[in-house]
Amino acid sequence: MRYPQVKKLASPAALRERLAELGVDLPVDDELDPAGALAQPLPVTDGSAGTLEVPNRFAVLPMEGWDGTDDGRPTDLVRRRWQRFAASGCGLVWGEATAVRPDGRANPHQLVIGPDTVDDLAALRQILDPSQVVGMQLTHSGRWSRPAGAPAPRTAGAHPILDRRLGIDAAAAFSDDELDELA
């Protein structure tokens, strides 16, 4: 099966044809209403940032990138991805999974937010249009952590089934102080 890029479907008819190939029954309008619901601003209230206005209803959702540097900084591949987010015209960019500490990375090339990387991550914001609202998915991969490639699990609590399956013992548990540092 071929998987053409959606942006290469140059007409409503091409989109309808592709949906039919996939067996998807989804109506497609021939014309886009520039004042339609998806183009309308969306106010979002956040406990720390107050009310933000997302300029439209289109969003880039978080992914987990595998193309940061060994120390968790953005690379040219990350910056190119953010340039494409900017060019999409979406109103909300919910940035990719970013570990809150190096040992919480799911892979050795996941981004990390910390004192040494925060300026590099903040520079990603400058790539976007000022009207685009930005969030970032902050993560700690816990029992699935692989910061150097091999499993290096850390857990907040025991899970008898998963821990047995993954070979995790009590030594992987965070202390209460470590959990407080994560939050």
C-alpha cells in the first residue's frame, strides 16, 4: 500500500479518492470556509499562564523525537521539524516529549530540559510564528527509561506484573525526595 503525504493531495477530489482507497467514509467539502469553525480562535485557560488565545483549531501534537544530541539539545533535524510546524499554520504546537532529567529519557537522543539545555530549547520558540501558542510535553520514562540505550528503569511504585516482566526490583524505586524533585 502506498502512503502519499496529505499535503500532496492537491484537490478535494484527490482527498476523496484517497479516503475511498482506505475504505474511510468521511465527507469532504469542495470549498474551505475561511471563517469556518477550524479557523476560529480558541481561548485556553492555564493555571500558570492565564488565558491564552490559540489563533485557530489546528494543532501539532507531541511526539517523541529520537534526534537530539547526546546531552539532550536540539539538532538541525529538530529545528527543521519546528520550521515545518511553523509553516503548517497551526495555532498550537505541543512540542515533543522532553525529559525532565537525563535519566528519564526513553532513548539516548531524546531532548532534555535542564539548566544546560533550556536556552537551546527556548530557541525553538523563535522558529515559530509569534501567534502560535506553544506547549511542551515534559516526561520521565520511568520503568521504560533507556537514557544510554540499555534499560535503566526508575519507578514511583511497584507494579507486580510489569516489574516481573521487565526484571525490575525495588532498587529502581525513586525515593520520596527524588519524586519531590521531579514535580
